[in-house]
Amino acid sequence: MRHMSERLSADVVRHVASLARLDISDDEVERFTEQLGAILQHAADVEALEIADIPPTTHALALTNVLRADEARPSLDRNVVLSQAPSAEDGRFRVPRILGEP
């Protein structure tokens, strides 16, 4: 299989740079020709994969929910907890406003 960088010419890279309004040096043209060729080759490799029999997925690996079931359990009494807070109001913790407002 030929590499995409062999099919991608420096003239094409210069043209793309011109369309993007980029002024690139000859060294950059050479480097970008190789890099863009590698990117295009990878895209061609992905496109060549036989995926017709593979079902669509949302993740590459099968995931399972590792969380416990949400079950009501006894907890601390609200009034006891609020009595330990520096400041409480209307059954909630009172905290300073954002940005130092009183």
C-alpha cells in the first residue's frame, strides 16, 4: 500500500496553506507534507476497516454500572447537624454570598 504522503505533494500543502492564509516556509512545507500524509493515511486505514457487522456502541468497552442501589437509609437528624453549623437559616446552612457580598 502506498503511503498518503507519497500521494500528497508539496504543491497541495502550499495550496492548502494559501487557502488558510498561512505563510509557511519550505521547511514547514516539507514537515507538513509528511504530517498531513500520515493523518490522511490513518483516515484511509480507518475507512478501510470492515465494520458492517459491528453494532454501533457508545463506548469501546462494555461498561456496567458500579454504583450501589439508591436506597433510603437512616441518617443524621437535620436539627442536630444544623445546630453544629456556624450559621443556619430556614433549615439550611447559611453561607456568605459569592463575591464577598454581605
